[in-house]
Amino acid sequence: MAVTDAVGGIETSYEQGILHVGLRRPGKKNALNLAMYASLVRILDEADRDDSVRVLFIYGGDECFTSGNDLSDFSRFSDVESASPVLDFLSRISRFRKPVVAAVHGLAVGIGTTLLLHCDLVYAADNAIFQLPFVRLGLCPEAASSYLLPRLAGHRRAAELLMLAEPFSSELAREIGLVNHVLPAEQIIDTALNAARKLAAMPAEAIRITKELLKASFAGPVHSALDQESRYFMELLEKPDSRKAIAAFFEKRSGESGEG
Ligand code: COA
């Protein structure tokens, strides 16, 4: 029987070897704040240790996977220490030993796209829209996407997605290998869960070692990229370009609510 536990924007439930992790902050398009990252770190640590968890299944809402990092938290990051829940989450998801299956509906912005680079199977709805908006915010890639995306898509495709930073479709995401399959929105959860159930029924040790071997040749570069990116990211957050872009997002919001 499923057990459900909702902690500040993250909802978890467990059923037959699968730990479901739902992003649940609909009023903010599932933007991930520091408390949500801290919950995710705790969930990943427990799931890694708990033998009854064989697969992690991550999903968002019907219209939005996540709009990425909570932009209001960026002003609270003064150094690497203050951003530690985010960095800890990236470290944990990149080292997580069990299969991770993701189901993506609607918007997957920033970390909503980059975290998929650390998942094993990704199912995207035909309404999914991806975006890596870092440079538009005066920032640089995160989550080792500066290493993993060119590895997946080649330099020029990665440069286009990271430097022009425009939204892209689930079809393009499938073409470059960021997602396994694109399906009608109403089929995504069932299809992704079906795959998660198949993985959960496989011999756990064989699956764990297969994942370890699949990632072994690039684990070192991924962790170097995480370190290097986070240092640059923190530096850029202090610069006027980034401060202006983030302030502009919230000014636009307050302008819109003033008009409405
Ligand atoms: N951080 C903080 N708040 C966010 C957010 C984010 N990443 N994304 C959305 N929100 C908030 C909005 O401020 C708004 O809050 P309010 O209703 O209290 O004003 C609410 O979520 C709804 O967002 P809204 O912009 O009205 O939805 P939309 O459908 O018009 O646009 C997005 C959705 C995702 C395209 C747009 O919100 C956006 O561009 N968000 C920022 C994405 C981003 O840059 N992420 C960081 C990547 S590093």
C-alpha cells in the first residue's frame, strides 16, 4: 500500500519498490526553493540506503515539471556554503546508485532540464517545453550540463541550447537524447511507471552495477564540472548582469499584478 508524505513542496509515496517523488509547489510553477532541495537531499540519502527502494520516480504537475531554481533564493546565495542544499542535491543525484525515472509534463526550465541529464529513463509529454536560460540570467550552466550536454548532443547543439538559451520542444529533447520517449500527456505517468515497475522487478544488484558501469567512464569529469560550474555560478550571481536580470523577472511580475 502506498504511503504518502508531503514535506514543503515535495510529496513522496512508496509502492512496490518504487519511491515516487512529486514536485508540488503549483503556485510557483514548482520552482525549487532551498527547503525543497534539503528535502530532496534527505529523500535521496534515505532511498540510497533503503533496500526496499529499487527505483526513484520523479514527476511534477500536469502543466509544469518545474520552473527551475527559485529565483528569489538566488539573492540569498552569498557563497558556496549558503547554496549548499542545491549543491548537495546535485552531488546526490549525480551519485545516486539506483535507477531514476522521470516523467515530464509542461515546463522544465533550468534545473528542470539539467536534472534530467542525471536520470536513467526520461518520458516527456508532447506538451513539454525545455529551457536552459542561464546566460539570459547572466549565469552559467549548472548540474554538470556544461559537460553532459555536449557529450549527449555535440558541441554545436549544446552551444545553441546553452548560449541562445531559447525554449525547445520535447521532439528536439528526444532527438538529442535528453528524453527517451515523447508521448501524449495523458499517457506519460502510466508509461513511465510501467518502466519503473519493470526496473523494480529486475535483480537489484545487477541493475545497480549496470548503472555504476554505465556512468563509470565519466563520473570524474561530472564531479569536476559540478565544482567548476558552482564556483563560476556563485561569482556570476554577484555581478550586475545577473542581479539586473533577476530583479527584472520580479519587477515584471509586480508590474503585471499591479495591472491586473
Ligand atoms: N522562481 C521563483 N518564482 C517563480 C519561478 C522561479 N523560477 N517561476 C515562476 N515563479 C512564480 C512567479 O513569480 C509567479 O508568482 P506570483 O504569482 O506570486 O507572482 C508564479 O510562479 C507563476 O509564474 P508565472 O510567471 O505567472 O507563470 P507563466 O506561466 O506566465 O510563466 C515561466 C512560467 C516558468 C515561463 C516563468 O515563470 C519564468 O520564466 N520563470 C522563471 C524561470 C527561470 O528563470 N528559472 C530559473 C532557472 S536558473
